[in-house]
Amino acid sequence: MYTMQSWTCIFLVICSMQRVCRCCDWIRNHYGLLSAEYLSLLDQMGGDITEQDAPVLSPTSLYRHIDDAEFEDKVRFLNETIYQIKKQFDGNMKAVTWDKKNLDDFLNILERQFENLNSCVSPAMKPERRLKRYFKKLNRKVLRKMNYSAQAWELIRKETQRHLQRLEILVGKMY
């Protein structure tokens, strides 16, 4: 009886380790390629990035905290941040003057990145509440307050670029 349970536990541990290893390989070999691609598209889909700052403070302490976190927590943070960015782009985009093809490609690659990272994250892991609050505040104080204007979307594009660059740095520190 105990032997069967022991073998079952060993089998489950090995399976979960393989999932993490595949995830590690994917992040190491593919994350940077997709990241470079969507950062390039983000830059190309509009004009110059605005010099104006969003009226929401960037969650710098959150990024400092995640630098010291365990690998799995970093992967969860990557996944959650990309998810929150994707949600930002679900809003009313009628005023956007960006190149439509580059925008669609950007969103598709972002979705691909999210799906791949999502397969690495345990469903039991809870999302980072402070990150979620930051993105809600960004949505409220930029998009909604500025009535989804072209200027508001430019601020979102700038903040998106900032976050995606910081995620790229985080992944670089993971290996």
C-alpha cells in the first residue's frame, strides 16, 4: 500500500519537475525573442513615445521586491504583468491613430507570450494584488479620466513599454 503511494508521489514530483524544466527552457529560449518583437512593434505602431508621464506612480517597489523572489514567483509576476497589460488594451480604442497591423501583431504576440507563461504558472498561485491595483488605477486615471483619447492611449503605450522593458530585465536576471 505504502509502496504504491510512494511511487505515485515520485511520479508526480518528476512530472512537475519536467513541466518547470520545459517552462525554464521556453523562457530561456523564446521569451526574449517574443519580447524584442513586441517591443519593436510597440515602438513602430505610433509616432515617438510621449514625453508626458502618466499620473500614476510606477510600482518600483514591486519590481525591487520581485528581483529577490523565487523563480516561480518571478514567472507568476511576468505572467500577471502581461495579463494586466493585455487587459489595458481591451478598452475603447476608437481614438487610437496607431498602425492597425502593428497593433494587431503586438496584441497577438502579447497573447502568445501570456499563454506560454500561463502554462508555467501553478493555478494555485494567487495574483499579485498590488500589481492589479496599479493597473486598475492606471486605467481609471488615464484611460477613463481622459475619455479614452489618443493622448491617453499614448500614455498607456509609454507605460506598457516601460513595463515590458522591466520584464525583459527581470528575465535577464533569472539566468
